[in-house]
Amino acid sequence: MLRRTIPFLGALAILLILYAGVVAYVYSIQRRLLYFPSHTYVTPREAMANPALTEFPVSTADSIALKGWHAPAAGKPLTLVYFHGNGDDLESSAPVARIYIRAGYGFLIAEYRGYSGLPGTPTEAGLYDDARAYLKALIAAGVDPHRIVLLGRSLGTGVAAQMATEFPVGGLILLSPYRSIPDVAADHFPFLPARLLMKDRFETFRKIGSIKVPLLVANGGRDDVISPAQGREVYALANEPKEFFFAPTAGHNDMFDSGFGAASLKWLDRLDASMPH
């Protein structure tokens, strides 16, 4: 019996060592698995973006020079500040801006450090610093913070939620949100202790209850990147007034093709009508 036990224990030890090696490797590269920045900057004109979009330079608290793209409001009093997903950039975000600019709303694409060829390396704390810089610059340019609506998509929902706890904005839109990044990682890597490993956590579920502004949450029923159940839980934890838009046949990247754009414009019009003028 003892002779049989010793080889078994030896094999188990080898498996544990290999598993520990995998865990250590994933821990060391986790930010490469979370952030997928592009490394080339193009101007709005080069990207053939809406001609109303122009460069909007800011400097962060840690002295990183960034550039977003901004179109001032034209006909509507609200300005949306957009925080994109982990694989997007300025150029890929420009089509999102188009429908809101066409409707008369202001729109600012807030680009992150390390993305679109900009300096810096993305981290949770860094993205929050970036977002603060854009919002402070927008307010300094004369935009009333109560007329700002934060629009976050995917990874950017965590940035938008954090900013909604810090600035007196007028509204918050979360497109394909998550409870937290560790919860997303746990869904994709169930064999790893993801909730213990993650450095950048973006814990929206802990913050949403402290946010008191009108909220729109949107999910696709076939989202295989972020489980729709996470968005529903964020919505359930949120305060009124809140609305939920669900596109049962949409995945993670086609919400604008599944009615979200029109639904969000109607929500913005209702939000605008409810504000004092």
C-alpha cells in the first residue's frame, strides 16, 4: 500500500507545482489579458470621423498628456462622455459618437493612457485618473457637470461608475456592465482563483448603490464576453430612477445594431425633459 501511495503523492506534487506555475504566469501577465491597446494615433480627420469631432487635449494628475475627441453640444443641452471597452480606441469609438452628435448632443470620447498611441500604461487607477482629467477639463471649458451623462461600454462601465461617485453628473449609461472584473475573469477561467489574483478590480457592484443619478443599463442576451446576469445584478443593486434595455438576440459587440442607439436617445430625451431649463 505504501509503495502505491508514494508514486501517487509524487504525481500530485508535480501537478500542484505545474498548477502553481500556471497561476504565477497568469498573475504576471494579467494586464496583458485585460487591456488590448492600439499603438497608433490618428486624427479625427484621418479616421474620417464626424467633422464635428476635434482633438481635446488633457493632462492627468500624474502628468500624462492625453487626447480625446470632442464635439460640443448643438441643439441639446447634454454632453455625453464615453469610456470605451478594453479592445477599442478613438477610431473605433467614433461611430458610436455619430448618432448622438447627429441628434444634437455633445460627445467626448475619453481615450485612456496607452491606447491610440498615447503615452502611459493602462491600469485601473490610471484609467480613473484619465477620466478625472477629461471631466475636469470639460467642466473648466464651461460644460455644466449636471448636464454631463457618462456612457460606459464593457470595461468602460467600471470607469463610468467610478466617476459617477465622484462628480455631480446628470446621468449614467452602462452598456454591457459587469459586477467586477474578477467576476468576469472567474467566468472565463473557472480553473483559476481569479477573484484572488486580479490587481485591477473595477468593482461596480460595490459602488452602484451609492450612485443617485438616473441610470440606463443595457445588455445583450447572447453576450458571451460578459454574462448578461452580471448586468441584471448591477441593475438590481442600483437606485431609482433606473431603466433596463435588453436585446435578447444581441451579443457583446452588436448592441447598436439591436436597438440600443434608438433606446438610449429616447432615454436621453426623457432625461433632458426632466431637468430644469
